Amino acid sequence: MRTLVRISITPVKGLHLVHPVVAELTPAGIAVDRRFFLVDQADELVDASDHARLLTVLPDYDPAQERLGLTFPDGLVVEGAADRLGDAVATDVFGNLAEGRRVLGPFTEALSSFVDRPIALARVDRDGTAQDSRPLTIVSTASVRDLGARGGREHLDARRFRITLEVDGVAPYEEDSWSGGLLRVGDATIRVTGQIPRCVVTTLGPDTGEKDFGTLTEIARYRPRIGGKGGLPFGMYAETVVDGTVRVGDEIEPVSSTARGDGASEVDPTPTTGVLGP
């Protein structure tokens, strides 16, 4: 049985993942996911591809109270209001424009000190705009396991791919065959839209930020590039068609022919662009 086994989000793009057991899927994906992002003095995006150590900073966001806490690996905790906003920013996020405002408070000083570079925390004006090409991503546990085996890693941690929805109970790369199809997940319905081109962050340990697996090298050995000349594919983009609640343990049910793998798509596939960032 196809089953949702993990939900992964991060309130702050580029920081450590958190794993709710229940979430609401909306057109913005999961609304609090990547609600905040980091910029440099030129308002350009900063993430773990620039500073891998950012993966070790754990965010704790309470949207009801509008409080954000950041726990650094040395135990330092910095927290404050998440809705005290300053100057406007407009940032390119892998081909998408994220507009927002800088968050006032202690975050800028703490993050800048941590990476030894001036950076600031910003909050999007509209949820979902600091995501990549699509607001949701999906991958199977079997695909991650197969990649690990090919690279001599018995237990490859799927979190390095920073995928929203992880599915078990399918064959390796079965999710690729769902492109253009619809899946029912809990109370929601999602459309799978195409392959994800991967970036260097997938080579980093999700807890340490240290390079510990040749992810891209291994994928390149057996996975054709997207469109023959594009990025190296692993996992699939998706978007919400019907809003609803999803929970770890929910069955995932194909509701179109493509997602079942038994015929032509009922939904046209959406071309993929960009590279999935952290």
C-alpha cells in the first residue's frame, strides 16, 4: 500500500527541516513552509548552497503566536516576534520572484555572526513564493534506498533531498511515472507535474551540513538528464488541486490513469524549470 511516511518542511528556507505529523495542503503547498528566507546585503538569496552550516540551525515557528526561534548548534537560542517587519525586499528564488520584508529583531545579528557574513531574515508577502518551481515535492523511500545501494550507502538519509512528501510502498522511481497524474493524499488531491533537477545541497548530511555522499555523481551514472540536457532528476514536483489535511500514515491513492501507470494522462504534464533549492 502506498503510504505517506514523512512530511518535511522548514519555516526558514535553507535551515534544518522539521517534520509535522499533520499538515494542510493548499495552493501554496504547506503555508508555513519557507515562509521566511535569507538575503545578503544586495537582497540576493542566501541558502545552504552558499553556507552549508545553515542546515544545522533548527527553526521553531509558532504561527498562532507569531514567534520564531532559532537554535544554533552550540545551544544558543535566538527568538523574537516573526511579524515585526522592516524594509521591502525582492529576491530571485531559482527563477521565481519572492517579495517580502526584512524581519526586525535579533535574527540578523545572530545569523550573520554564524556564517561570518552580513545576511538578514525576510518574510514573504505571499506564502509559497519562496518555494522552487512548484509548492510541493514527492519522492519514494524505495528510490532513495536504491540510490544509496548504488553508492554503497546502506541507509541513505532521505532528508538530504528536502522533499515535502515521502512515500513508501512503491517500487523505486515509480513516482516518475506519475507525471501529469493526480494522487489523493489524505483529504487532499495533488497533481504531479514533473521531475526535479537536483543541486549540490543533496550531497550534504542533513544534520551536519558536511558533504558525505556523492549524490549527483551517483545519479548521473544511471539517470538521464531532464530533457537530455537539463538537470539530474530525483523526485517529482507537485501542486495542490484540492485542499485538505494530510497525515503521516495516510494512504496515497492514484486517481488518474497516469498516476496508476496504466495509460495516457488525464492531466497534461507541466514542464519543469529551475533547480530545487534548500
